[in-house]
Amino acid sequence: MGHFGWRTYTVAKPEDEQFSAKIPFLYRLPDFGNLPISLGLGVCGRVGNTAYFGFTEFCKPQPGETVVVSGAAGAVGSHVGQIAKIYGCKVIGIAGSNEKCEWLTKELGFDHAANYKAVDLAAFLEESAPAGVDCYFDNVGGEISSIVLSKMNQFGRVAVCGSISNYNETNPDKMKATVLQPFIVAKQLTIQGFLVNRFAARTVEGVQQNLKWVQEGKIKYRENIVEGFENAVDAFIGLFRGANTGKSLVKLH
């Protein structure tokens, strides 16, 4: 596994077990057995490590706590929600369609899920999390995140993984959201932004843990595979249109 770019062939010679720490994200994949090798790019790779380290290190979940995940039907969000269930938490997902919400609750074990395009999110959280929110894994930013933070409990923890709601927004008015500081101060929240590169030296640890959970049936996954390098741009843009469920991959012919 390595970040080599789009190539037909690459020759790499890892020197020892510490190679991934010296050159991040270049390492030998463990034996996946009968599982598809593509998982090395998803739940058993960088994506899975983003979910694993980001959630466990910064949200520090405890059994019985309430966790909210935005972008919950994406590769990272769907993984985070399942880890939260492993840790004994109540899990609420926010996604962009009824079909995605159904997948989250019926297949992945989320306790509740909301289509943010079709519900009053504040009212939904009042109903689904009447005791408040303890942990929030944020993939989207914007007004969705402002609403979630307004519903958090004292000393809540927030892991900020992304802000997909405004990555490509060009209209300044649509980039505005409710001011967060009153919630942060009054609720004494801890908010941590992060990149998975921060945990490069622990890459193999995360891969092995996620692989174990997949093998045990505790982590389920979905891959959205697009055939052909010529379709790579459309596959990438689809991420921002909410076209994918799970991990988006491009497979060369």
C-alpha cells in the first residue's frame, strides 16, 4: 500500500517494520484472507484509520454516551458510527437521503438517522437525543454542525474531520452558519480538528484493528466502484454531490 499516484507499475522495497513511520502510508498490507484487497483503500486503510483514530482519540467515547455523526453514509462516517456501537454508545447519523438513512439504521446498527434535506434537524435531535449529545464526529461543517453543537452536553467532545458543506461553495451567503462560540463556551466543549497523517506511525495498528472488526462482523462496509481511469473525475465529483454510499473507488481496466 502506498501513495504512488496513478501508475501501471511501482517498485517499492520496504526496509523494515518501521518503514511506514519513516515514509508515511507505505507499508505491507496484512493478509486479508477471503476479503477483497480493495479494503486496503477503505475500511482497512487510510479511511478506516481516519475513523478509528479520529473517533477514539478525540471523542473518547464511553458506554452509554450519545454520538452524532454527520456525513454518516460516507466511508468515514459509516465506519465511525459502527465503532461507536462497538464502544456501547447510542449512535445518531445525519445523511443526505432516505435510502442512506435506511442503510445506516437497518444494516449498520445506527439507532437513529436523519435526512437533513427533509427534516427539521434541531427538532429531530430533541426527539432522538433528549438527554443531549456527548460526542460529535463532524464531516460536513456549516449549519448542520452549528445545530449539533447547540444540542451538546457539558464537556462534550467534537472531532472535526471535514467541512464538505463548503469545500466548493462560491456563494458567500451560503457559507455562513450560526456562530459557535456561545455553545463552545457555555457547554465547555473540546473541539479538535485533525488529519489522519497525524497517526502515520500507528498506521499498521489501525489497519489490524479494523481488519479484526471486519472479520468478526462488527464492521460492515459498502464500496462504490467506478470502472475506468477515464471516469476518475466523475467519481471524485460525485463525492461532493452525495452520489456515493460508503467508499468510492476507481478500478483500472
